Amino acid sequence: MLAGSCGHTGLGRTILIVLPIVCLATGCAPQTAPYSYRDRPVKTMLVTAGIDSRVRSFPGKVEASKTAELAFLVSGLLVKLPVKEGQRVVKDEMIAQLRQDEFRAQLKILQSRLDQAQADLGVLRACATTGEGEKW
């Protein structure tokens, strides 16, 4: 008998077959998402100084319970922001203003196009009533 044929070839084949299967099975396992910390509400209380006059500080983060996301119907450059963070506002109060010169220029262009279209429409209607439109 040869030294290489002592019955170890069956074990080697088994390892060559099982090892790739195990690697594929562990590589295809779903990965768990890392734990994410969520903000939790905390109870607060007013602490007053008593007989002991030591200063104590407590770390924490304060956030508003009500927030509002602002958005404009159009994009543009912000020129006024008269309201400060945390300030109360009433209905119809200006919160922010965009630069208006671009909108005014665009309005003039569109107004001139409208005027030209109305003038063309007037000419076409006049031609239609006089019968000159048939020559075109």
C-alpha cells in the first residue's frame, strides 16, 4: 500500500465539499442592522436651591415638541428672515422672503408674450371677419 492511500482521501474530499458549502451558507446569512439609539422623552422637574448651595449640572439635550418645516413654491435667494428660532408667529405673518427681482423680470417677459399673443389673435379675428384669412 502507498502512503497516500491510507483512507485519508475520503476525509479530504469531505472537507473539500463541506468547507465551500459552509462558507457560502455563512456569507449568505442576513446581516443584522446595528442597534440604533432612539430619542426617548424624559420627565423634567424644577429643582430649586435649598440649604445646600452647591452647583449641579446635568447633561441633556432639549428639543422642541412642535416643529414646522418651511418650503417655498419656487426656489430663490432668501433675503429676509425676520423671525428667530423659537419665536411665536401669528397667522399670515411673514416668516421669510425670497429675492423678487428675478420674478419681476420673468413676469415682464411673460406679460409681453401675452400682449403679443393677444395682438396676433386680434389680427386673425379681423382677417376672419373680412375674409382676408382665406388668402393665407
